[in-house]
Amino acid sequence: MKRFHSRFLYTYTIKISSENVRSVFCAAHMFLMDDLVDTCAEYIAENLNPSNALGVLEFARFQLCTKLIDLASKFVRVYFSEVVQTDDFLNAEPETVS
């Protein structure tokens, strides 16, 4: 995390990917980097799909990110017939899908 923090502070650039977006989001949230939090949330939203929607919803709830909570909740409702066919649905906590 220190490497991320110092690199970002000096260059104000970071490459966000599906592999690092949650870690970057958490670090940005911890260091109160609201613009970077928003950028990560937008990246997550743009990559939302039936196979990751419940994981995104759980992550958003844990991070208290209301924008992502609302978006992921709506996505799950709209694409519920596809979401229920995923492994995440079978392994989800009841409160996640309620």
C-alpha cells in the first residue's frame, strides 16, 4: 500500500485494472482521495455484469459506497434471471440477495 500511495502522490497517475480496482478503492478511501474513489467506483460500475454483481454489492455495502450500492442493487434486480445462474448467487449470504 505504501508503494501505491507514494507513487500516486508523486505522479497523480495510477493504472486501474480489474485486478487492482478494489485495493485501489480501499486505499483511496482510507487516504480520503475522493476523486480516486469516484474513479474506481466508475470503473467498477462500467464493468458490472451478472457474474460479479453480487460481489460488487457486498463490496459496496462493506465500503458504505451508496452510489455503488444503488447501482449494483438495481443491476441485480434488472438482471436477476442471469444473476441467479452464477456461482456468486449460490454462495451469497441471504442478506446480499434480499
